Amino acid sequence: MHKGKRLRVKMKKREKENETECETESLLMFSLFMCSALAQQGCSEGSKQINHMINRDRILVIANRDKRRGEHLRVCPQGYTCCTSAMEETLSNLSRREFEGLVREAGRSIQASLNAQYRSFDTYFLELLNSSERWLEEAFVKALGTLYGPSAGVFRDLYSDLRRYYRGAALNLEEVLDEFWTRLLERLLKTSDPAAASLISDDFLECASKQTEALRPFGEAPRELKGRLVRVFIAARAFVQGLNVAGDVVRKVSQVPLTLECNRAIMKLVYCPHCRGLGLVKPCANYCKNVMKGCLANQADLDTEWQNLVDTMLQVASSFGSEPSMDVILHSIPVRISEAVLHMQENIELYTSKVFQACGDRGEEGTQSSVSEEPKKKDSTVTQLEYKPSSTAAVRLEVQVSDVSSKLKEMQLYWIQLPSALCNSKAASGSSNDDKCWNGMAKARYLPEIMGDGLANQINNPEVDIDITKPDMTIRQQIMQLKIMSNRLKSALDGNDVDFQDTSDDISGSGSGMCSEQLCVRGRPPVFGPKLDRPKLDAYSPENKKVKGFGHQIQPCNSLILLLLISLMLRR
């Protein structure tokens, strides 16, 4: 008799505890819903509206404490529950938006880093090129005076073509340099005898240009300039293209929508404990990792080609500082041109004598030249230039290479570190042996082992049902883009130019991998650590607490709890 009475007391006590837990969860989840709905206005504005309504109507209600059985639930365990079908569906949609938002936010962090590297390198490279052009103009104006004017367009066109090539224009750089020397030769031939310049025919000039390889009017300067300049411009252009392609891949992959199976797994991980009255219990760490590895399996397959791209870009960046360094090569343009013009001026009579013998006297092929058979060297008007890199320039280049290399290393393991980074926030329990965490069914230890990375390793994933024979085609296309870009960079290391077809929507616009000012997260360090260090990861920097984990990026509004009471009374 007494035993039966004690048993009934215990059952009533447990029933009351369940009702209290369910009431608390109902209030919490309702607050989550309302905060989400009022996100555009802000919770503070929503609170003002709610308080105004409460003060106006003076309504006091009592929350509904009826417990429910969970046969109606489609995702969460079908035992005792605080959730209706409508609440489960709403929570499922909320978990999908939160997860996709976190993945996009992580992607924007990487895009911001790549964008910053692009801007930094682009600014540095163009400053070197502009400085080289200014130095050439100042030196030649001083040396030639009024004679520089007729040839100024030749030099300006050279630098303009170099900039266009660097920006990705379909130019053959060797042909650009050959065309420059041809035009410069024509100008110098005409200025060597201004009185007879009008008599020089186009046929004569064409014939003279054909003799360039044999007669070498500019000495060895054109060959030496071409060898170094072509290599550094090919590498620089491929490098900035690599940054653009990497950013574009991150942008497109981060926008891949959640699958239905992944949506169910995320819902079960994040909000099902709330339906069981366990809202304060964190998911088990290994349970969270298996869910994330399953949901991000296709993304993890980017890892191999992503690392290949980063490795190759690191090699290209390193080549910028090797001797002769990038700044020395770009400033060697005026040096080599002055050397070439000096050689031409000193040997102009000897050269014209041979040209007249081959091409005729200003155009009549085969006729005898009127120039003396014993040509003499002529005094030059151009002084040989010499570039001496300052210690400041050397340090700046070293810092530039070091900075871009460190940033690339930090994101090298981005795709395979993404699952752990998302779980290392407040969304998951810190210990894998914790027996007081949510394991998908109850508050208990999570026993299954952690899955590997990539789609093929998810065949036995206990949390996400994945068909490993059906990879995501958007991600497969981006894997191919990474492979193509890596091959271009490897060719650039060998000094070989590969015709580049832009794989982004617009290499310099809002559609490219370089995110716009409104979308990129400025000033935030990359999310993920370098390849060798493998530090413990946090999904976001300590300075930014806005997004910290699933179920925590929407903070409940305190006054919304009262609105629940109003809602329940109105339903009655």
C-alpha cells in the first residue's frame, strides 16, 4: 500500500519535472522563432513592440504545460517531446538557414583574405611598373631633350601593353617586345638623319627590321630584357589569376545548398535536444564532427587540388624574391633600353652602312650606299643607366612575399578543417568522452567512430545518409578549375605562357572570386590554420562574437517569453 503510494508520488514528481522542462523549452524555442522573425528590425525594437502590447492590454496568461508523445515527429526521437509538428518543421528550416549562413560566412572570411592579398600584390606590382616608367621618361627627357618627343609614344605603348598583359589581355608578350624594338629602330633611323627622314620608305624600314637578328643594332640588350621580363610577367599574371580563381571557387562552393539528408542531420544535432527538454545540453564532439563531415563531404574532396594550388602559388610567390628579384627586373627595363640606344648611337654609321648594303639606299634594294666604307663611331647622347635597389625596396619585397605566403599557408587545409572548425564553437561539447552530451537520441556518450574526410569515406556515416556514387556536380566543376589553374601556375614557373581563359564571371568585378566591399568581411583573419601547425581551431576570431555556433547565433529576447503567454491565451 505504502509502496504504491510512493510510486504514485514519484510518477507525479517526474511528470511535474517533465512539464517544467517542456514549458522552459517551449519558451526558449518561441523566443528563438520571434528573434529570427524580428532579426531585420533587431531584438531591441521587437522588445519595444511587445512591451507596448503587454502594457496596453494588461493580459496575464498561464503557459500550456501539456506534455506530448512524439509519434508525430519526423526527425527528432519519437519519445517524450515538447515540440509539435509545426515547431519541428520551423526548427528544421531555422537550422538549415543557420548552417548555410555559417558556411557562407566562413567562405567570406577566406574570400576577404584572398581579396586583401590580391589588392596588396596588385598595388605593389603596379607601383614598381609605374616607377620604372617614370624613371625611364625622366632619364630620356634629360638626355635627348626635344628629340625624346617623337619616340615618347613608343615607350608609353610598351608600358601600356605590359599593364594590359598583366591584367589578362590576350597578348603575346614576346611579340609585344619584338614590336617595341622594331618601332624604336625605325624612330632612331629617322632621327639619325632628320634631313633624309622623309625619304626613307616603308619597304626600306621593313627590310631593315628583317636584318635585326643578323645585325643586332641594339646589341644583347633586347635578348637579355626579354628573357627576364617575360618570366616575371608570366609569373605575376598567373599569380593574381590564381588568387582570383581561388576566391571564385570558395564563393561558388560556399553557396551550394544543403541536401535534405544533411538538413535532417543538422536539425537533429542542433534543435532536437530542445524538443526533449535538454536545451542546455551540448552535442557530443564526435557526434557533431560526423554530422559535419557528412554534410561537407563533397567540399572536403576539394582538398587535394586546393592544396596543390596553394603549394604552387607559394612557389611562384617565392620566385619573386629570388635573384634577380622582381623589383630589379622591372627597373631593368629603362636600364636595358638605355643600353640598347647607347649601343645603337655608338654604332649607327656601321649599322646603316650594312643596312644600306642589304636594303639599298633608303629603299632601293641592292644599290650602293653613299656612306663611307670606313664608318666611324658617333658620340652618344644617352647615358648608360644603372639601377641600385635600396635596402628599403628589398625589405618591402621580402615583406610582400612573406605576408602573402603566410596567408596562403593559413588557408591550405581550409576544406578538411571546416567541419572541426564549426564544431569547435559552443555548439559541441569539448570532450569526446563526455557522457553528459547530446548524442542524437539522449544525454549520453557518443560511441561511433569519427569518419574520414571526403565523400568516399562517408559510406558508413551513422548520422548522414549519403549516396557516395552521386557527387555534387558544382563542386566537381570547381575541382577541375583548381586543377587547370595549378597547371597554369606550374607552366608559369617554367616561364611558359598559357592562354588564360577567365573561369570567373568577371575577373575584376563583383561576380568574380574577389568579393565586393559589401560582402567581404574586412579585417578578420582567416578561419583556418596553416598546413603544418594544425592548431586547435575556432570557427571565428575572438573579436567577433556575432556568429559562434549552431543555435547560438540568434539570441533569445527576454520579453518574448511574455508574448508566448499572450499567444496561448488568445488560442483559448
